[in-house]
Amino acid sequence: MKNLLAYTLLLIIGFVTALYFGFYHMMPKSATTFDDEQTGLKDQLVFKFSHVVADNTPKGLAAKKFAELVHEKSDGRISIQIFSNGSLYSDIEEINALKENQVQFIAPSTSKLGMLSPEWLALDLPFAFSNYDAVQEGLHGAIGQRLFGTLQKDGLKGMAYWTNGFKQITSNKGPIKQPSDLKKQSLRIMQSDMIEKQFKLLGAKPYQESFNSTFQLLETKKVDGEENTISNIYSKKFYHIQDYMTISNHGYLGYVVLTDQSFFDRQTPETKRILLEAMEETTAWNEKHAEQMNKDQLEDIKRESPIAIHELTPAERQKWMKALDPLYDEAERIIGSTLIKQIRELRARYEYSPIQAFEEDAETK
């Protein structure tokens, strides 16, 4: 009887051992990525950075630069994992993911922040910024600081403003030269009530949809066109499925790098220093490269596709501005007079006067 029990016990032990070693190599490994330069995983801080654009865009490249600088400044102790192209969260989901600490950094467009405070809608006003110098003066000055202050009530910390560029219009119905050319055209736009008001004022039919759905909407002809920066039009290949593009520079597309304030407060002084230093250097790098990238990729689009491109003349630009100016009065009622006054003053310092515009237009004819 004892021999039978011993034999049975040995069979059980042998069976369990076989199961363990047999299935061990079939079991999924940990999702954690090990770096050869790590001194030890337990000593490394890993933070996630989620965004929705391609890697080869101003935002995508800035995120990569930030990760590199953090790694360098921390001697590999801090790792920033980049999740691009909406692979982790869409631009509609990412703010909630940040608040829930599913990610530690995001860089939504300023338009998305209108859902948190209506003051952010001021940056979506048409022709609010005339050039990159106006953008930097506004966002690095009183306008930018005021908007950062609105984030506190939601427990968010604004770390930096990153630049993409100015928005252009693409469509399969064109050419688009006058404001009236957009009447009855359907356009994909970002999630912004101010942008929606802008295109409705021009007689268009705007649809607020996520960025990563844009190509499919254009390809299936559910919309006629869209508005975006050259870098986004190029990286997402919109120019392959659109017949016309107008260089309008009618709006500015920039991003706010956000983190959760409570997350940031929990970090050591040294970690905070590294993150802030890396962010400051990245922002300067972004501002230097974004403008040139949009210029270079416009030339690439001209070489790679037959898309018809029209650039608004100064006189045409004045017509668009006049058609859209009523939005400023409406925005003042929604947002308040202080911020709108600051934007009006900034625009006046950088914008062509009507006389200059018509004179320059006459010289080109």
C-alpha cells in the first residue's frame, strides 16, 4: 500500500513538473521593455507620452527629442515611452487618460482644451496670428500665461507650448480662392466650437471628428475636404486623395504639453528639474524646426502629386478676414473682453493693413 502511495505521489510530482516546464516557454513574457543601458529596472522611472500624430511631424519629433533629453540628463534613470499615431489613446480620449494616470504626458492641440475652458477657443479665432513671431510673442507672453492658469481647476499642469504651423484648406471641390468657394462643402475639423462657427459662417458644413479618422473620411468621400498644417497633410498623405489645396494660413495649430499636477508634485526635486529642463530645450528646438519642416514638405507635396495649389494673395486674405471678423465680437461675449483685446492688439501689430495688401497684390499682377 505504501509503495502504491509513493508511486502515485511520484507520478503527480512528475506530471506537475512536466506541465510547468512544458508550458513555461509558451507563457507570454512581461510587456516591460528592458534597455541594455539600464542599471536595473527597479531603479528606472518609466513615463508614458501619448500623442495622435505621426513620428515625422513637428509634434512627433519634439516628443522624441524630449525623451532623448530626459534619458541623457537622467543618465538613463528616467525613460519616456512614446506612443504615437493614436496607438494608445485618441485625441478625444487622452485628457481623461492623463487624469487617470494611464499616461503621464500628452500634447493635445489647443483646440481640444476648449472643452476645459472656453478661453482656449480664442486661439481658434481665424487669422489670430499673422506669422510665427506673433505666435511666439502671444504664447510666451500674457496670452499664454493666462491660458495656462485656466488648467489649474482641472488639476492639470501646462508644461510648454509646441508649434506645428498654420492651417491650410484641402478639398476635392475647388479651387478655393474666395470665402464663398466653401459654400456647401463638407469639411472635417478638430473638436472646436469656434472652428465650427468659423466654417458655418462661410456656408460650409463642418464635422468635428478625430484626427486619425480624417483619411478614411476623405477617401470614402464622406467629407469634401479638411483643414490642417502642411506637415499633417504630408505625413498622413491627404494630398494623395485631395485635388485642391489653398495656402490660406487662416488658423494656427499648436499644442500644449500637459501633465497631471498631482503626478508632477509627487516627483523628487531632481526629477522635476530634469523634466523641466528637457522640456524647455525641446520647446526651443521645436520652434526652430517646425516652420522649416512645413516649408520643406510643401515642396515635397508639389513634387509628389498633381494637387492644384493656390496661395491667397494679400488682397484675397483681406476678404477672408473681413468675412470672418464677426466671430471676434461673438467670441468676446463667450470668452470675455480681456483676452480678445490682447489678441486683437497682437494681430494689429503684425497684420498687413488693407492698403499694404492691395498695393502688394497690384505689384504681383
